[in-house]
Amino acid sequence: MLDLIVRGGRVVAPWGVGEWDIAVKGEQIVAVAQPGILTQDVARVIDAAGKIVVPGGVEPHTHCSWMIPTAAEEKLYTGGPEEVSRACLFGGTTTLVDFAYWEPGEDLFQTLEGKEKIFKGNSYADYSYHCALYSTKGDLPFGVMEQIKEVIEAGYPSFKVWTTNTTPDRPRQMTDIGHLAEMMGHVAANNGIMAVHAEDEDIVMFMYKKLKHEGRVQRKYMHHVHNNMSEDISFRRVIRLAEWMGSALYLVHVSAREGVEAISEARGKGLPIYGETLHHYASFTHEDYEKPEGAIYHTYPSLKSEEDRKALWNGLLGGALSTLATDELFTSKANKMRGETIGDTTGGSEGVEARMGIAYTEGVVKLGMSLERFVAITSTNAARILGLYPRKGAIAPGSDADLALIDPGIKKRLELSDFHGSDYSPWEGWEVQGWPVMTILRGEVVVENGRLLGKLGDGKLLPRKIDSGVLARPMC
């Protein structure tokens, strides 16, 4: 007997798009078949007629229960997995990858255990962690780096660093190139991947000083600090370092045309370089900073120009960029609006619930993106790059029965009441066509008709192992 059949929808599977029926037993998909073939007894049949059925989204970049760097002195923290994972499910995303931040005095397993204490029993969606490595004293012990092998073997193969401190006054978070090279060596030797927030520290910090000297410290000048030149130089430097060390590289939140070009050139050489952008960067520009509530549009690095915005969509359409993420930083509107200048504006984007709907509207409807490519950037590629595929990111026999049903007939202007997260959204007022209406996590319907049916604690910690092909060449 089957537990579930999803019938009559337009299904996006690894081999193409078709009107197939999906059979689920337990937590897994057991068949994807032509209509009428599945005749077994079944506990429930879902009529997906008129809907597009895609794999549950994989969000590769969230920050749950993280102390907001620009508010470190007040010890303000972002929302926890309870809030973020709930919003994920409402938006069709069933898996998120957060960050476990190493602190001086810890070993990496203590870091991971600390993060699991926050997540265990408190997530509606499945989850995993990147290890985030930095040191407040500007040094990272060799013993910690030597643990990378064991951590990868334990199922955590991705490691995040920053090449800038981002703002002059926040606690140190950057990693110098020497330490980064050493990390890359350990990661490459043990089948892991480096995730890098790449900006040029010298350029960024000089521009803070210059704009302060000139009296141009209002938020609208943010793109002069976190600028295109910084992204160009830092991306090319980190890519070259990865080439030297033989490391696969995942460049997070690409924001500029120059970043897209650097990644495209590296991939053209056959290097395993992958780029992530945000639907945020692909939809807004630095001109949005000048709106009365311009702070709600900011995340680091800065929003750029209309030319850059279009370049990001071209990268997503053409394959230079692999994933669409959020850099989710869940907080209240009051916290998001607390900063006024280039030095104290709160970063992070409130966007996990809107991610798939915005990607469908802007990518598929407006730009003609194929459904296969839509699935790639919202689910499959993140699953491949981070070692979750084919358990996640595919509608195929043996994969987890994680599904999102999108209704392409929905046309509306988004209101704050459409969201199930914070008390603000940068997407309020956005016109959409197509929106997730049902989410299924491992065979269980967890969101239906605007109602949350999933339970806190449904989410599981996922071990990961990256396919060797992903680490050797640009596979997705």
C-alpha cells in the first residue's frame, strides 16, 4: 500500500518535465509514473491539476540564532530555527543550511554540538550546517584546521570564511589569505568545499575612511564602500588561491557583474567554482536605499546598480551562477531599522518565504527561465554542491518525498499578511504570478491552503557527502 500519490500536476524531474504521478511510501518517493499506471491502494491522493510540482527548495545560506554583528554591544540575536524553518515551509523550502560559528577555545565538534543544541527539536524543516571559521584575535589554531578532515568525515563538508571584517566597528571575522590557503589545502585533501564571503578588506576599509572624511556616511552611499572593484579583485584573488590549492569553491552572495564574470571565466577553465546570488540582489538596487525605509533592503555586500541586477539574472539563466539563496537574517523591523549610516546598518535579508515565489515570477514568468533551470537554482544545485543530492533536490525514486506545489495562476500584490515571519518584509507590495500553495516534507503534508500542519521538531539533521565530480569540475 502506498501512503501518498500526487496526481495530475506538471512535474519537474531530473529527466525533464511531464504530467506524471508521484508515488510515496514512508518518507521516500518510490515511483514517478505515467498517469493511470499507479493502481495500488493508497492512503491519500493529492490532486495537483493545474499546479507545477517541484522538489522542495534547498536554502543554502541562513543565519539562525546569530548575534547581529552591527548590534554586538547590545547582544541582539537573529531569529531561531523555529521562526526561519516555519517560513521556509510556507515558501516551499524543505531544507536549510545554517552556520555553526567556531569560537576561540573550542574544537570544531564542540562548535557543531553547540549549534545542534539550538536546532535539535526546534526546526520544522530538515537542516545541516556549514562550519564558519574566523578568529577574533586574527589567528586560527593549526589544531582546529587539522580537524577539518574529521569534520568532513562526520558529514559536514563545507566551511565558510570572510575575507573582510565588513564594517570597521564589528568584531573581527576576516580570515587572511595565508590561513585561507591552509584551510583550502585541508578541505581539498578531504573532499570538502570552501564557502567564501569575498570582499577586499583594504578597499572596503579605505572607502569607509574616505566617505567619512567627505561627510558622505548616509546609507545611500553603501555601494561606494562595498563596491564592484572590491568584488572583482577579491573574487579573482580567491579563485586563483583555490586553483593553487586544488580546492572547490562556493562564492556566496554574488552581488556585482564583475563577480559573475570572474566566476564564468573560472568555470570556463574547468575549475570547480560555484556562485550563489540572492533573489534580493537580483531584484533591488542601491537606489532602494533612498526610500524612507531603505534599511530593509540592505544586506552585505551592498546592493549594486541596475546593470549589476540584470547581470545576476543573466548569470542565473546562463549557468554562470548556480544557486539562489537569501543570507536570511530574521529580525524585527525595529532591529532592521536601527542603523542609519554606512557603518551601522543591519545586514541580512528577510526572504526565505519569498525565495521560490519571487524566483518563479521574475525568472520563469518574466524572463522565460525553463522550469528545469528554476528547479536547479532553487533546489538541485545547492543539494549537489553541498552533498545532499539525490536525497534532496530531485523528484526521483529513492529521493526524499520533499515536494512543493506551485500554483501558476496566482496573481497578486504581496501583503505583509501573506508572510509568516517577521513584522516586515522587503517584498511587501511586490507583484507576483505563481506562488507555492502546498509543501510536503518526507511524505508528510506540512503546509496546505495557508495552514501549517507540520510540527516543531519534524526537521532532521542531515549528514552530507559531496560527489567527487562536483569537486573536480563545474558540474552544476
